Amino acid sequence: MTSSGKRWQRDKEGMGLWEHRGKVAVVGWGQSYIQRRWDGVDLDRSCGGTSKESILKAISDAGIGLDEIDGLMTSKETRAEQTWAPRPYFAPPYDTEDGLTYCSGEFIQKELGLKNVKYIESDAPYIGPMLGMAAQAVGDGMAETLVCWYPMVNLSGRYGHNNPANNSNEAKGGNAFTLPWGYQAGAMFNNAVVFQQYCQRYNSSHEALAPFVMNQRRNGLLTPWSYYSLHEPYQLTKEDYLNGRVVEEPLVVYDCDRPVMACAAFIFTTAEKAKTLRQKPIYVLNHSQNSVRGRSTMATLDEHQEAVSSLARKMEEGSGVNIKDVDIFNPYDGYATFTQQFLEGFQWHGVGRGEAHDFYADDIRVEGPHPFLSSGGNLGTGRTRSALHSDSIEQLRGTAGPRQVNVKAEIALAGSNTPDACGFVMYSSHQGS
């Protein structure tokens, strides 16, 4: 529910055309500098610092003044809140987590001296559904010019400090059926088991992912602000990939996105106001979400496939656009081993069940006929999650530089996270009828 009392999610089939289709637009975006970890010293590179940097860039991109901003939205889902311990592990002067492990709307309001904010949401979901929530909030009139940002935080230390499952000698609730056998979440849940089911069913193998992962790195190197472009500017080879360190068989390190310290910000406004601003408006045609609970402790391939197919139907229904007319497709690639579920579930470029790996072996470069994940995604830019959306906006603007696709770029789909729990947004360079 939003503060207006309206249910913002579009997570059911049969909801019809989105009532705000083409009435909301993205008019600005900004990306902070990306590095591996926060150094624990420079507050300009902390969660609050990178958030502020990206927001100011988005404001400049849109050409709006601070007084025009009347809405703020962000998520606490920065990874740090799940994986690193809170105070007292951090020494003074950090007397609050706000600005360090997360960055609230109230923090930004104070930092930027925003005087006309009437709507703040500091605990929105992760970026996939959050951007849909932002579009809905503007469409519902809760704000006219809303800034939405998504920081991903990688602090010093190791994962799992603040995860109750790692801090207890007891496996409680549903964990009793999983933790004693080594299963927590992430890699095994959405990757190893389901991916092996996929390979058995469709007679494929882990090696078939190599062209996809290599192309993701290539697209990332074509992105000036990406982690790999800035810090490790070399192309991944097939030999590198096949000899990668095993994380969980068959998953190797190159199948996994790399945690980074970064933030991206986006500015949503009404279609009417968008026409008066600096940038070409990129209109929102629909947003949809899914959250499917498996019948058992672990989801199956069949459950993943149906979840994505349902999401595709909801996107078509709410936008009035057939998936075959989508030019730019940026689904989640946090793990390379489940990305084919999105490709096949949406049937982008006609890819059916079991055909994704053959599709990867075709020309999926940005210069080619099937520029799949032109963003480079998380595998190519670092775990930003936002690159899926920023690239979609740039492609539709025609400002993606060396990543600009050669095919028509008028409609884009972007979203995250996993096949069974994600949110997608459809963007268009045209307002539509």
C-alpha cells in the first residue's frame, strides 16, 4: 500500500491496461562513481555520499531545480543491511546507520536542503518493483517530480555478520529443512539445482553460458562508468570462463555478479511536465511484479518458468504492447545461470523453451540483430542492479554511445531480481495513444 491507501503493485493477471500508461516519464538519471568497497574513511564514498552524488547528477541531467522536487523514494535493500553488523561495530563519528548502510529520504532531504517535499518513501522494495512503485506514485498524484535512488553497498568485512541464520546454532522455522544440509539461499536456490534441471531437460551444459557471460563483460567495457571499465579493463575469454574458480558446482565466479559500492538515481515526473524539460522524455507504459512461493523449500524449474511466463503476460496486458515489439531487453543477470528463464519466459526475439543457449551462440552483440542485455547488466558493470534501467533509458534516448544498438530502439523492458521474485518496467520513447 502507498500512503494514499492505494495498492501500487500490479502483480496479478487480469488487471487490464495500466491506468497511467504513458502519463509518467523518466526525465533524468545519474550514476555515482563505482568502486569495490567503501574505505571506511571518505564519507563522499559512503552509502550517503554515493547516493547524493547520483541524485545531483540526475537532477542536473533533467535540468530541474531543487525546489521542484516534491517526492523522494529509496530502498533499504542495499545488501549491507543484510550482511554486515550494525553498531557498535562501527566506531564514532558514525552515530547512525543512515547514510552508512542505507540512505533514507529524510537523510537526502536534509543533505540537499529540499523544502517542498510532500512524499517520502524510505523503505521501498529492491529496485525492480521500486521503480514501478515510483511510477505509480507519480501517476497517483502523490508527487509531481520524484527522485528515486538505489544504492548498493559493499563495506569492509565479509558477508553474513548480521544474518541471523549465520549467528545461531539453531535452524529455526523453515530453515530447519534447509540449513542442516548447507542450503541457505542465493546460489543454490536460484542457480545450481534449477540450472541443472534445465540442462538435463534441454540437453545443455554450463559451457553453453560462455558466449553470454563474455558478451556481458564486453558490454560492460563499453560502459565508461562500469566497475570493469574503470578498474579491470580487460575482456573475459572463453578459457578464463571455463577455468573460473568454482563457487558451487557448476557455478563459477564469473557466473556471479560482483558486489560494488555504487548508486544510481532516476527522476520521474508527469508526461505534461516532462515535455518542458531538458531531456527527451522516456515514458512508462507499465510495471508488473511477481513473488511466487514454491510448493516446497526450493523452487523448481517448472515454477520458475511459469512465474516468468505470467510476468510476461502481465506486462503485455498492462502496456498493450506485444513482447515481439520490445527492442531492448534487460532482464536480471545477478547469476548467469538463471537469466535464460527471462529470455525464454518472455520469448524475446522468438526464443522458446530450451533455446536460450543456442541463442547465446548467435550474434547478441550491441552491433548485431539480437542485442540481448545491452547494458552489460550486473555481470558487466558490477552489482548495481540499476544498469538494466539506465541502459534502457539511454538506448531509447539514443545516448548509449558505443553501446548504442544498431536495431530500432523505441521500447525497452528492464527488471530484477530472480525469476520467482522480480519487478519489471516497460519504457517507451513515445507516449503512445
